[in-house]
Amino acid sequence: MRRHNYIAWVLLGITVLLSVLLYRAKYIPQKTAYNSSAIMEKISYVKDLSLVKYTYSGVISYKDYMKFMNLQVPLTEKSFLIRYNGYVKAGIDMSKATVTVNGKSVKIGLPKPQIQETVIDEKSLQVYDESMNILNPIKVTDYQNAMVAEQHKIKQDALAKGILTESSDQAHKFITSLLEELGFEKIEIDEISSIILPGNEIKKK
């Protein structure tokens, strides 16, 4: 009699264990094991989230003279003012990132952030106080040179304000959060060298 009771309890225990395992398999999501390729595919989609954009509105003041032997020639001054809107954009090229996965540990190599665009919107340009000097008329190249110089100025201003650091911090925070959600317990993010991207253009919208 006792032997039959023992067998019954064993069978009952096995039945309960199988029920629990079946329930876990059906209703409790299991964490997926991610390899380097899968992680790379996911972080490549956060490209735009690492972008930081500073907008600018300003006035360009241009003045020049004809010169003879490095001396300004009297009555040859030409000048103008340009009001403009523009922006500087920085970010990280996530397609150049590297990923190494080892169990619950992951190491990410991110390219350094770069200035990706320095733009003055041509449609926003308003020109004031143009000089009408017959001896030294204003040329198209004068406007172009003035805007290129202004682009360099706002780019340097953005760098001084820490636009690259802000872009890097934003990328680190998002990627860390993403990897934590994927179940990684040890996350290491380092910077790797990258190719400097072009940063200056005048944009037509």
C-alpha cells in the first residue's frame, strides 16, 4: 500500500513539474541570446538619435577695399550686411561601430563624433546696406566668401559649446539603455578613430 502511495506521489510531482515547465515555455518570454551581428544591426538604427543640432540666426557684416601695395585705396570701400538662419549638426556614424559579445558582456567601439553639417539656408538670406561703389563693385564671390567665413565661425562656436561631447553623451546613454534592455550585465563603450566627415555646405531648401 505504501509503495503505491509513493508511486502516486512521484507521478503527481512529475505532472506538476511538467505543468510548470509548459507554462513557462508558453507564457513567460525567454531572453534571446544576441550575437555581435544582431547587436550591430540594432545600434545601426540609432544613427539619428546621436545627432545634436545647434541653430543660429545672425548678421554677417562684410567690408573690403581695393588695395595697392597692401594699402587701402581711398573711396574704394564696398560693404553689405546679410541676415541669415543656419545650423550646425554633429553626430556619430553608427555604421562604423564595432561590437564584441561574450555571454552577458558586450563591448562597443564607437567612432568619435564629428561635425556633419554646417549649413546656412539660402532662402533665409536678407541683404541690407549694399554699397554701390563703381570703382569697386560687389561680386557674387564676395557673398560666397562672407558666408563661408560665417560657417567657419558658427562651427567653431558650436565646438566651443561642446556639441561633440553632447553628441557622444547622447549616444552612450541610448546604447547603454538599449543593451540593458537586451539583458547584458556588463557594458563597455569605447571610442575608436574614424574618418573626418565633410562639414561645410550652403544648403538650398
